Amino acid sequence: MHAQQRRSPAIRLFAILVLAGWACGCAQETMVAVPDTDGGTKSAATVRAERRLYDGAPPVIPHENFGMACAECHDARGVDVPGVGFAPPQPHSNTAGMSASSRCVQCHVFKQSDTVFAASEFVGLRQDLRHGARLNPIAPPTIPHKTFMRENCLACHSGAAAREEIRTSHPERVRCRQCHVPVGSRAEFETLLGEGLVSPTTGGRP
């Protein structure tokens, strides 16, 4: 009896440490550190990808309704919200017809449940962090996604909220489309890829 009593505190302490380690592990999987901030965190790229029904779809709003304009936090640079994470800037600031007073919830909805509203056979194209292909090893990569409503490149590719996988190394060059162009027609590019003249990953010769 006394031996069991002596072991109980140690067992309880061990259980607490295991649970704390598990919790920390989960947090590390879902949240990552924000560079150049004092302990700020942001959602990991894989978590943010899960907020879209398919690649290109508007992400759901993962937090509760704070009763304020979305642009109060999702401004041109983003805001660190204690207890929630870093609110990324919205990329629509240069979209014609959009403004800080736009009705964001026309496209972005609050997440109400983790269950499926209605079963279907729809399978959306999963969002990935693919890099734009290059015509040659030193050519600037093309833009691999649509640019409509994503005209503000730096909202996603620079700043504290940028996912490390797609962060630009030269954010000071603000006229991005002087060098990077969206793929309008893939016919010629796919021909080069099919003939093995360029690599689909580096753009250089295989």
C-alpha cells in the first residue's frame, strides 16, 4: 500500500509530462512560428490548405465571429491576434471593385462544424504549394495559379504571414509581373515538357 502511494505521484507526473508533450506535438503540427515577431504563431501551410474545398476555392473562416470588419485584422500587412494567431493580409487590395468595406462573407463563410453537411461524390483538387515551371534554369518561374483576386502578390509571398514554402527572396521588387507571368496558354510549354527539353520541376534540361 505504501509502495503504491509512493509511486502514485511519480506516475501522475509522468502522465502529465506525456500529455503535455502530446499537446505540444499537436500544436507544432498545426501552428508554426512567425519570423521577426516575439513569439507570434500562424497556421501551418498544410492546415491552411485544408480550409479550401478545392484548389482556388475561398478558404473558410477558422475563428469565431469577432463582430468587426475583416479588414481590421486582414489589412495590407496582417495582424498578430493573441490567442488566435497571425491574421494574414488579404490579397484582394488591388482587385477592381474590392475595398476594406467589401462583403467578405459573400465568399468566405464561418466554419460551423467538422461534419459533412451533405454527402456527395465530389472530390476537389487538393491545394498544393507547387512552384512555377521555368523555361530554363535561370529564367524566372511562371505564376502557376490564377491571378484574379490575387493581384497583391506580396500578401502571400512576403511578410510575416507568408508560408515559408512560397516566400520570395526579393520582396523589395514590387513589380512582380515584370518578370513572372501567369501561364495563359500551356500548349508550347507542354510541348517542351513532353519532348523532355525542360524539367517540370526546375525548368532546366533534365
